[in-house]
Amino acid sequence: MLADLQTSLLASAIGCGMTNIGSIQFDRNENSGTHFNWLFTDTRGHHELSHISDPDELGKLTQIYTWYATQLASLMTKLAAFPEGQGTALDNTLILDELGLVPRGVESHCRSGAAIACSLPAWLTHA
């Protein structure tokens, strides 16, 4: 799948020192109308699914957000495979993942959430 190739390319570029900064964008935003046909069969796009209040249908959003989180985990695993200094490339990387997640029932087009993954330097953790 394309996402796996993108995370592999980014991790390799960081891991071998070709770059210190990288970015991956899997979609423009949840309003793009992307159909996640590799996850489930549905004619509705991500945006339309985000307005559903039926508990049985909300599982599709969970599958979408789980897929995004899995891509982040894959990138982190790949970075951890590259030795760097006393640790790995993951140990020396700050990752900001803009998730766009909000609790159900909060209807807003200005919603956002972010996850940050990083390791603290040894000198800071032993202070």
C-alpha cells in the first residue's frame, strides 16, 4: 500500500541522515470525501461519516482513525530500527500527528486534536 511506502521512505531518509525534517499527509482533511474502500464498503466519504450519530455506523469512523494511528505506529517502528547515537532515530525524533479527533456530539468544523510522540534526552530525565 502507498502509505507503507511513504512511511518507509520517510523513516529511511531520516534514519540514514539524508534529512532531519519530514512530513506525510495522507489526506487533505476530513472534508475531502475520501472513501476508505480498503477498510469497509460504503459509498459515503469520511466527511459524511463524521456527521453520523448512529452507534452502529460510528464503527466506520473508528476504523478510519485506527488506520491513521496504525500508520503513525508503523512510522515509529521503522524509525526505531535505525541506530543513532546511544539510541535510535525514534529516540531523537519529535512527531506531531494532527488527528482531527473530537468527542462525538461536538459538531464543529473547527475541531482539532494532536498527538506528540518523542523521547526525552537522558540529561533531562536524570535531572
